[in-house]
Amino acid sequence: MNYPLATLFERFLKERTYLKNVTPRTLVWYQVAFKNYRKAVGDDVLPTRAALQQFVIHERDRGIRPVTVACPCSSVTRSSTRQRSISTSRRNNLVRIATQTDTPA
């Protein structure tokens, strides 16, 4: 079954609201992260390694610090993996890979 990313994200917000009891402020933070992700990679692009890397590059070009970029990546990834059943370790690896920055030797 294919669900548009926005539908998965809405489901994610409801789960976080009712099952995890996150604060309204956290929900706003998730929504901002999702909006930035969609602006960077497109409206219905599920988070793949390439999409997350594109998102990280977009955010870093905007001057966002690596640690700040890592958090939205994990939020976006959590929302889309509900239906896709990616293991937690695989999801964490995707976020880690996508948020690594090249450091000078």
C-alpha cells in the first residue's frame, strides 16, 4: 500500500500526540522539520539515503549546524518508516550517514 508522505506524517503526529504525549511545541518543531524536508527534496519523496543527504546539504547551505540538521532527519525518517518497516538500527544508520560532514584531514 502506498501512502503519500503527508499522510504518513499526519499519522506520525497523531501517534506522537496520543501515544507519546509530546508537547504542542514539539509538534510544531516536527511540522517545521517536515516543511523544510519537503522544500529541500520534494513533496512526496520518502527518506532514502540520497533524499536525506540532499536535505542535509540544503539545510547546511542555509547555515544550519550539523547537530540541528540531525534532529529533523530523524523526525522525518520516523514519520515515513511507520509503513515501510525499516528497522530502528537501519533508520539510525541512515540518519548518521546523512548527517556526517566532511572534516579536513
